[in-house]
Amino acid sequence: MLALIGVLNKTQVCDAQTDECQSNFIYSFPFLLSYYWTHQVITNVVHVTIAGVVGTWWFAPEEASSCLSSAVKESFLRSTTYSFGSICFGSLLVALVQALRAIVNNSRQQRNRNVFLLCIVQCLLSCLQDIIEYFNKWAFVYVGLYGYSYIEAGKNVTTLFKARGLEVFVTDHLIGNALSLVSIIVGLLMSAVGVFLEYKMNWIATVGVSGDIAQIISGSLGFFFGLIFCSITLNVIDYGVNATIVLFLEAPSDFKENHPKLAEEMFSAWTEVCPNRDFMNQTDRYR
């Protein structure tokens, strides 16, 4: 951040007549790329680690019997060593698009003459980012489960969607809505807590802000932090569900053998949604 501020300050161009200065955000591209790439890598290391733990629990439950089991340590070590290159490569694709979107968005805010063209470019980049992120979400499941390279994982994702595309999409869509709803509810609860604390303590009002505005600020901060921290926590569930869906579609027989009670409940629930599929008698993986 310090380097970015220095670069923007050094490269800004000032108009002598209007005394207005504009920074050239092209120079900030490497810094934006560094930030987004780091963020993506950290997020995807967690994703791959959780997928590995779920895979161990699926095939060898005795090795993942507690929160301090060897499965957690070994999965994290694989994510940060053997699979780290695949994580960095997949994360770089998203980071590049995010950095380009930030540059285009800044150019639009500066009222560039080509604002209409920039709007189209930003829309295309947004769509491209959504596609890559959704693809990565399933690709990193394969990286965590089987130790595939990013390219190999991508091929398996393609096979997965060809064979089970609709089922994967529906289940993923439902899980996302449920987790988003929980995050919003927690954010609202924390907003109420923020308003209550401000009403009792007058923390923000002590700096000269009126009572009503202080409560609005406190409630907004409570909602923001409640939503963010809950979303981060629920990402663990989201990643675990993704791995479970892939394993359920690929290896139902292992699930039935190692977790018979859970398998019976899940097969029964899935059969209600897909009555033409007999998962209980499915023993071969489709790949």
C-alpha cells in the first residue's frame, strides 16, 4: 500500500489552470495484481485443504476422526507444497481479470471519452471473472481430492458437468442461497447489537456526531462486520459441500461402505429430487 501510494503520487499529472491532479492507474496494475493474487491464493489454499480433508473422511474415515486429525495437517501440507503451483496458476487467472476490472472501473470514474466502450469491457470482464471463479471452485475440489494439476482438474470439471451438470448446478445454487441468507441474518443481528451498544455507551456520539447519525453508523458497521465474518466462516461449509457433491456423484459406493447411515439418508433425499436415479445400486464412477 505504501509503494502504491508513492507510485500514484509520483506519476500523477496536474493541470496548471484548474489545479486538478489525476493519477495514471496503469502504473498501479502490478500492485493490484499482487493484492488480488495474494487474496485468491490464500482463499484457494483453504479451499483445497478442506477438499482434501473431506476426501480423507470419505475414503478413510479413521484418519479424519477429529479436528486435530492427521487429515487436516496432511491436507494443508499438500495444499502449500505439492498442489501450490496449481493453486497459484488458477488464482492468477482470476487475479488478472480483477486487476483489469479495477483499472477499467477507474477509467470510467475519470469520465474517459470512451465511457461506453469501457462499460462494455467492464461487463465482459465481469462475466469472464464469474465464469473463471465458478470453474475454479470445482477445479480446486479435484486438486484437493486427488492431487491433480490445474489442467487435469479442469478436464475432470468438464467431464463432471457433461455427466452431472444440472444436478451440480441445482445443489450448488441451493447451498449458496442458504448460506447467503444466514450471513444476512447474522449481519442484521449484529446491526441491532451495534445500535443497542451505541444507545447505551454513546461511543460514536462522543466525537461530535448526533445521536441518530451515530446509531446509523454503529448499526451499519455492525451489519458490515457481521456479514463479512459470517461469510468467511460459512465459506468452510461451502467448500466442504462442494467436495461432498463431487464425491457423491463420483464415488457413492465408498460413501455407502464407510458411512452407511449417512449414505442411506443422503441417497433417500437425493432420490426424491432425482427419482430416475438409483444411487444405492450405483457402484461405478462415471469417469
